Amino acid sequence: MHDSDYGTQHGKQEVTSPRNVSFFGDLLITLLIFLLAGFLIADMSSFNDRVSSVYQSIIEIKQLKVATQRYKSEFGESPPHASSPKAIVDHLNRVVDAAAVHPDKFPHDLSTLDEREVLCFWLDGQALKDVSKRHNKIFYDFEAARLKDADGDGWSEFYDFRGACFVLSDGEVLLREPRTQATLSSDQLSDRLLLE
């Protein structure tokens, strides 16, 4: 009796040849590598889209900063944030040499103007047009498709491609994230990209 006969007589099964095991093992490993590569490529594409849209937002923040600086060089002071209708009217009285700018000259209630809307209010030239025919300068050309009136007060907000809203807070242009409501500068957005 041979050793191989002894193994089959006691219920042990024959071992397949090492060549078959190696082939199927290699095939399985190859399939797993292709599967993982597919997941990695899809994830990289998603990451690149995210990075691209954040960089676009950073560029727009910088462009809006330049527009607010142009406003300041034109009128000698920065556009005020939406602290109160009186502060807005006082600013307009100083910059347009109007005898008496009154809140009634505006198409919507100034008391509802907030930091999300104040960029559009000052930089698209509408605020100045409402009180003075001489001043019709546009400091930033907002893309109409990305203007929204989310709170229904008649004043528009400007959004980036990801749904984050640009705001003017204490003279600085920032971006308010939609999920967290965090307000970020362009430097903070850049830092966030490095962490992802």
C-alpha cells in the first residue's frame, strides 16, 4: 500500500495540484486589485471635484475682496455691514452727497438686510442707484443664477457652486458653509483642503 492509497482510504480528500491553486489565487488577487483600483479612481475623481469647487470659492472670495477695496477707494470707506438701517442710511448720506437719504427710497425693508445680503446690496450698485441717479457703478458682477433670496425678504444672497453663501462680516469677505454654518476666510478654506 502506498501513502497516497492510505490517505484516501481513511476519508482524506486528494489535494488539488499546486498549479491549480496558484492560478485561482492569482486570479482572485488580480480581481481584488482591479476592484480596489476602481474604487480608488472613483474616490479620486470625487476628491478632485471637491478641490476644484473649493478653489473656485477661494478665487471668488479674493475677487469680492478686491471689489470691496475698489468700493473703499471710490468712496473713502468700506461698505458697512448690515448692523442697522440707520448705519446704512448714514453711510449713503456720506458717500452720495444726498440731502437726505431715507429708508423709504429702497424697494425692500432695510431692517431685514443681513450679512448674507449686504455684499450684493453694496457691490452690485443697486443701493447707490436707489438713492442717486449719478452713482450707478457696479463693483462686482454677480452671476444671476447663483443669486437667491433664501429668507424671502427681497434682498439677494450670493452662493458658490457648493451652496455656501458669501458674507460680509466686519469688513471681511467670508464664506458660510451650508452644513456647519461655519464662516471661513479664503485662508481657512485653503487649510481645510490640506487636511482633507
